[in-house]
Amino acid sequence: MENLIALLIAAPLLGAVVLLLGGRRLDAVGHWVGTLLSTASFVVGLVLFAGLLGKDAEHRTWTQHLWSWIPVGDFQADVTLRLDQLSMTFVLLITGVGSLIHLYSIGYMEHDERRRRFFGYLNLFLAAMLLLVLADNYLLLYVGWEGVGLASYLLIGFWQHKPSAATAAKKAFLVNRVGDVGLSIAIMLMFTTFGTFAFGPVLEHAGDASEGRLTAIGLMLLLAACGKSAQVPLQSWLGDAMEGPTPVSALIHAATMVTAGVYLIVRSAAIFNGAPDAQLVVTVVGGVTLLFGAIVGCAKDDIKKALAGSTMSQIGYMVLAAGLGPIGYVFAIMHLVTHGFFKAGLFLGAGSVMHGMNDEVDMRKYGGLRKYMPITFVTFGLGYLAIIGFPGLSGFFSKDKIIEAAFAKGGAEGWILGGVALLGAAITAFYMTRVMLMTFFGEPRWKNQPTKSPEAPSAEPAAEHQGAHGEPHPHESPRTMTIPMIVLAVGSVAGGAFFDVGDRFLHWLEPVTGHSEGHSPLSALTVTGATMVCLVLGVGLAWAQYGRKPVPAHAPRGSVLTRAARRDLYQDDFNHVVLVRGGEHLTRSLVYVDHTLVDGVVNGSAAGFGGLSGRLRRVQNGFARSYAVSMFGGAALLVAATLLMRAV
């Protein structure tokens, strides 16, 4: 069984190589090649999952050593893969959801001339993400980490003919590089502390290191997680990344890549357990991002950017749970998996709406679409109910567990974190109900609207999908798009209950992540009741604002907070003032110091020695009489010195 682990990565990697190097001869079948190899990886994952289930909980860790990458004395960097309960969970999520998104992309990208390359990039991303979660050491994880960043850059900027897409890709790449510096420093600190960067020795001996060293490593790992998972302060790239094709948003920015940071924190649980200060910072980052993303999502009229704010907020829940320590590790991963179902389904539903509306993304130009797109309406609606925590659906089980764990932290910290999580639940119910009402309910607002230019340069809207005056004519998507949406909707409905019954998911992950019960000041029933009150308040407020009265065609001026949320709470303005302009001023200051102080000392020293040498050079004038006088003077001095010494 262990020898099959490498096939998980090899299948999509082969697809990427074949599709990117095979040339145009594969244009007709490239999308099927990419989809089949992604599905093959999922099938291998199922086989390995069945093999793990046949083992005792303590023996569900397999490793496959491929080769020694850098053997130099005591420095040993191996290419070794590790499959345990945690990595197996991610393997099934990545390959399962990834295969569904591949199938969806067949229909969504049907008219794009570069579809083969798009599927090659998707396969490359899957291979890199699988390497990240299957690596047995931090250095190999770093390779997958960088590969994911490269694939993300290529996919976000896939439609590079759009300046906004090219800019968004560069922004995502640069912001993530900041986080990557944190991961590289953490790996260096691990090696100097433990003499290795393999998971086993590092995590086993984490308790032997000083708390200060563990805190430094933990904070650097958190910095890396903030970059990949779009957490404050490295969250600015996620909204702009929606410029990529919608399947990219569903795969990378909902179900897989943005969860890499959560995986990194949970995988490094032993380090954070020994660094309470770092754990506290993790919870603060998660709580702040939770509210930040939710507030931003409330004010976006672009359906994908509203969902991007939601993603930021939901990842904040996961990071908050991961910062709670053994109380919350399992629940962070549980919410990560359920979020993979309903958020991928929501993004695919948004893509289906855009497909039926000639790529229009402004929700103020939607309305009443449930009559024209019934499958999209039902599947999107189930994802909506799941994310707001409607009783019985997946989000209800996973999010409630996080809120309970936050209160169980105890003390003032527990009350603050629990209150933040409850407030986030209320805001989630508001902004997601807003998306639902503006898109599928009310009067149609797309009539007499001109057809928007298609996203892809070769995607021409069919004549039967345009009205008499050129306005969009909504229509349901093809089966290649609706089938993945239906499957994800089933996961959104049943996933949470399946994991929660008998604490099935807790028992599955506990041998890897550990788990301890906290003592919450509130009972589980009280927390559930408070969550339901928040849900009703959020839905009711959204209904009062967007359901009872017509949605205006243009966004009103709004309050100060609304205007700030439309500009992402001025995150880009802050980055420009503090980082861009601050960096420019710092650079100019350093250049001035370099020219004035450093170069001044060097040039001044050179000038001084040059002047001295010029003066000394006058002694060497080439006249014999001058040399004779010098010799006579020197001899006289020696004689005088000798006589003086004898006299003394």
C-alpha cells in the first residue's frame, strides 16, 4: 500500500506535463486527459483510505521514501511522503473536489481556445497541493508550498489579456512571498534547534526546546499561514484573485490552497502547544480576520468578491479554532472539510449564474433567477443554508463546535473569542442571505441591460442566450456543470452529520492532532440557541433590507462602514501608504545614507591617502643631489642617536 502514495502526486503531475508540453494536437482531448488523471488520483486516494481503515488507529501512518535529495554529512534532505489521518483527509478533499471542478470546467471553459493549458495548470496545482500535504518534512513541504504559489499565479492570471487579471496574479504572488519568507525562516530555526526538519523528530522533541525558540518558530509559521490562507495582515490578495476563471476561485480560493495555512498550523501542533504566546496570536489573527472578511462580504455587489469575503471569514474560524490548541484542532479541520463542500458549491453556483448571464457579476443586475436556473438555485441554496449554520446541515455541526470550543477556552479570553465567533455567525447569515435574495429573488433586473463583454476572448455568447435587445437571457448550465454542483450540495447537506455522529471525525483525527475537552461556562444547548438567535437576526435584517423592497440598480452611498467595506476596509490604501510609500522612503533614506556615510567614508579615505601619497611623492624628484642630502641627513641622525645613547 505504501508504494501507492507517490501515485497520488504522479497522476496529476503527468497530466500537467502532457498537457503543457503536448502541443495543440491535444486541444480536442486535453480537458478529458486532465479530468481523468485527477479522478485517477482520487481513486488511488480511496484505495489508500480503505487500507488505513483496516489498521488500528495508532498504526495509520505510512511513509514512502523515494530518494535522498541532499545528503551532505549530517545534513540529510529526503524526498519522503507521509500518509496519516490528517494528510489522508486533505488528499480526499483535494482530489475529490478537484475532480468535480475539473468536470465543471469542461463546460465552463468550453469556448476558450486555451482550455488545454488551463487543465494543465489545474493538474499542476493538484500535484503541488498534494506534495504539500503528503510531505514528511518541512523542506519538502516548502517545495509544494512554492509550487502551489506558482500554479495559483498562473491560474489567477490565466486571462492575461485583462490588465486586472494580470495585476491580481502579481499581487497574489508578491503578497504570498512575504508569508513564504516566514516559512523559510521557521525551517532554518527548526534545523538550528533540532538538527533536522523532518516532522517526526521535530514534533517529538518540540517539548525539549525553549519556549522562546518555539514562539519564534510558531510566529514564523503563522506568518506563512497568513499569506496562503489570506489572514490579516496578508489578506489583500484574495478579493482581487477573483479575476481568475470561476473554477479557479472554487478550487484554489475556497476548498484547497487557502486551507494550506490551517494545515500547516495543525500539522505543527506540538510546536504551538509549547508556545502559548504564539497560540494567542493565532487566535487573535483568526478572530480579527473572521470579522474583517464578514464585514467586507456585506458590501460587495460582485457575487464572487462577496464569496471571497466569506472565504476569508470562514478560514478565520478555522485559524481561531487551530489557535485554541488541543480543544480546537479537530474542529478546525472538520470545518475545513465541510467548508470545502459548501464553499466550492457556492463558487460553482456563482459561475453557473455568470454562465447564464453572459459573465455578468454584478448582483444588482440579477434578480428572479430561480425561475430560469432551478438546479443552480437549489444547489446554491443548500450551500447557503450550510454556510449560515442552518440546523442539520454541515455548517451547523462544524461551526457550532468551533464556537463551543472558543467558550471552552475559559476566562476572559474564552468569552471574547466566543462572542466574536457568535457575531461572525450573525454577519454570515446577513451577507449570505443578501447574496441569495439579490441573485435569485425579487423582480428581474437584467432586462434591458446590455450584454457584458465575455471574460474569455473566444467565448462568444450564443444568440439563443441573448434577448431581443441584446440583454442577457438566463439559462441553466449544461450537465457537466450541474452534476458537480449537485454532488457538492449533497456534501453540504450530509457531510456535517456524517462526521459528527458518534464523534466519527474526532476519533479519526485524534491520534494525529490530539484532543482535550474544555470546560465551557455555557452548555452546548445554550451555545446552539445563541447561534440560532444570531442566524435569525442576520437573516431577518437581510430580508428587511433586500427582500421587502426592490433592490436599486445602483448602490446607494451607504454609511461610513459600508463605504469602508466596499474598499475592503482600506486594506489596499493602508498597504500603499505603509508598505509602498514607506518602502520608497526607506529606500531613499538608505540610498542617502549609503551615498553620504558609507561612500563618504570610503571616498574620503581614498582622497586622504591620495593626498598623502602625492605629498610623499614629491620626495622622489629624480635628482641625485637630493638623494645624497637625504642619505647624509639620515646618517647624521643615526650618528647623533648612537652618541646620545652612549652618553646616557
